[in-house]
Amino acid sequence: MCNASAGASASAEDLPILPREVEAVLRTLNATSAPGGDRLSFGFWKALDPRGEILAELFEICRTSRRVPDQWWTSRVTLICKNPDGDLGEVSNWRPISVCCTLYKIYAAMLARRRQTLALERDVISPEQKGFMPAEGTFEHVFILDTALADSKSAKNNIYVAWLDIKNAFGSIQHECIQTVMRAFGEYPATLLSALQTSTHVTLP
């Protein structure tokens, strides 16, 4: 446990996991989402521990020991065809859907919230980043684009717009790169960095 004096300069990631953090995550989860290999759904955990007290104790053990059960890192992957009329033998015509253990998802979501808080406090996130933020901001980009198009039409000027979409933006980033960036922007707690160092085992049905 952290004492008040030692934790005065500590970030949220250094502090014990609290039931209210887990409860906040549980409230955002869809109770009917598909469960992982253990067949335990989000609805099960919401009914069992609606205030997050049991899970907070479990997650705190994981945080302080810097370890999680091996089965949490195992995913069940289902392939979904993008275009049934296309070439079914083409790998790119299939979208892999990974179904993880729900306990892992809850724990990861809680850590992600802490990570985002740290990133915002330390100005790590670019001001141009609008998606996946606590407050919806994509409407700002849409408004700017709409205004630019309206101004161009009013002034009868040409306007050139480019839309950049990065293929597999999340999956293409190596964990080592994430750790390097996190260290470059400040001393992130070891408990957070160690969470990115564990391999994920994938099984196909």
C-alpha cells in the first residue's frame, strides 16, 4: 500500500486499484458481449461484483506482483468474411475477431484509463488527436472541414482535401515502440510498463 507522504508526487498508476475504478469500467461494458474461453461474460461479473470490490482485490494482486494468470493472455480467434462474393482463399478478405477472457478485458480497460490520464497530464497526446478521448472531439474536425468547404464554395476557390487512413494502425505498433515512447515522455511506473511486456497467446478454433 502507498502512504500519503510517499504518494504525494506519485502518479495514479502507482496507487492501489480502487473498487470505484473497477466499477466505472463495469458500467461501460455490454453485458451481452461474447465471453472468452472461460465462458464468463461481462454480465456475470456485473452481477457478481457490481461495486468492483472483489475484482479490485484481484487486480491489485496482479498489479503489485506484475503478473496475471496465463489464461488471460489466451484469445479465441474467429475469422469473419468481409466479402462473401470475393475470393474466399484470399487472406485479406477475412477479418480476425479476437475474443479474450473478460477478466483480462476489464483489467486492461482499467489500466488503459490510468494510462490515458497520465498521457493527458504530461501532454503526451497530440492536440490533433480527437478520437478515443474522454470527451468526443471528432465533431471538431468535421466542423473545421465543413467550414473550409463552405468558405471555398462562397469564395469560389478550389480546395484540396486529403484523407489519410493508416492500415492496421493499432496492430502494426510494436510493444517495444510503445515502451520507448512512454519512457521518453516521463518515468511511467514499472507496473504499467511491465503490463506491455507479456506475450499474448492466440488459439484458432
